Amino acid sequence: MQKFIAVYFIFMNVAAFVVFSFDKYRSRVGSSRISEKELHVFSLLGGFLGASLSMALFRHKISKSSFLIKHILIMLVWIGAVSYYFIEINPLNFLGVS
């Protein structure tokens, strides 16, 4: 199960990076854009690291404070959930210790 979760998070972060980067490309060429709601869905589904990397590398959506606040809140929720999992539910299992 842990391998599945790891593969899922890798896939979601790569997908989020690609989608955020593609949206930046579309903004530069004047094409139709991906909605902010859809971008946030990728972050909510676990792609917040890939999204953050794309935002930092391509300076995408970093000047829009309403978007940044929502993105930071999504990151805090994920950090809290992962922390809770490793501290309360499954302590040290990620290190192979039972």
C-alpha cells in the first residue's frame, strides 16, 4: 500500500507541475487558460509540491495574493495530514521500524 501511495504522490506532483507550467505557457501566448479552481484541484489531490515548484520556477500566480493564500492553505492541510499520519496513526513506519 505504501508503494501505491508513493507512486500516486509522484504522479500527482508531476501532473501538477505539467498543468501549472502549461497554464503559464498559455498565458504567455495569449491562449485560453486553465481555471484557478482546476489548478487548486491538482494541489488538493496531492500535487502541491509540483505546483509550488512550477510556481517558483516560472513565476506563475505568485503575484496574485488570493491564489497564493488558497495554495498555502492547501499546503498546510497536507502538511498537517501527513504529520498526523506519521505521528499518531503510523509512527516510524516510514523508517521500517514497527
